[in-house]
Amino acid sequence: AAGSFREDTHITFRFIGIRSDRFPLPEGISMDFFPGASREETARLLGDCDVLLSPRRGKVAKTQYPFKLSAYLAVGRPVIATDVSDQRAIVEAAGCGVIVPPGSPEAIAAAIRQVRDMPYAHRVEMGKRGRQFAEAHLSMPKFQVDLARLYENVGRKGKVPQ
């Protein structure tokens, strides 16, 4: 997908937690790599982005919860995500991004252009909706309340609810 942005000097791709030698890279693209970023640095780097991309694919991606997506929503930026695992359900419920088919660089590039060409206020609103969704459904306080409720039910009924 990045290869289709050779002529666009206003776009820089940021790879956090990934080394530049991990996969073949197109030439002539603005890219920054932060392979050993701390948790705090990662949050800052993500917050500096205009849009966040979760291009999951493969067998594991189909069955594993996308924790990266939760972090992306919490940052409050629009999200482009592939249609695997729970990503579609979360992005659509939050109203915070664009879903693309997995393994399609062309669709990812088109989604990047779609988000880039949106009015700034629309992108900001998408990010806000993602942040609000994360706070309401994916935050530690929400998890604690849900876990406590689960334990209360187990205590009353003597078994885990189905």
C-alpha cells in the first residue's frame, strides 16, 4: 500500500514495534521505524498520527482479539482496519474508521486516500467516537465492573454463566 504513495510527499508511514528489515520495503516512500519504542513513547507516536492502520490477516488474525485496535481507539484517531476477527464489529460500532478486505494493498491505499481527503472536522469526530467507544467498552474500569459482575453471578449461581 505504501508503494502507491511515492508521489505524495505529505504522507509518512510510521512503523512502531517493527524493524525496517522485517519485510521488503518500497523505495522513495517516507517511512519512520520505531522498533524498540516504550509503552509511553508508543502512545505519543500514535497520538502524533492522523490515521492508524490495523492490517491484520492470516489464521491467527481471524481468531485472536485485536488488542492493538483497542489502543488505537483509545488514542482517538480514525482507524483503517482489515475485515478480520472483531475489527469490523468494533470499528462499525464505534463509527471511527474504514474497513478493508485483508491482504489487499490496493484497498488499504484507497482507504488511506479516503480518510486523507475527508474534511478535518470529520476525521476529528471519527477519532472522538473511537475514544468514547474505548472508554465505554474497552477501558480497565469497564473490565473491572464486568469482571466483578461475572464473579457475583458465579457466587450466586455456583457456575459460570453461558
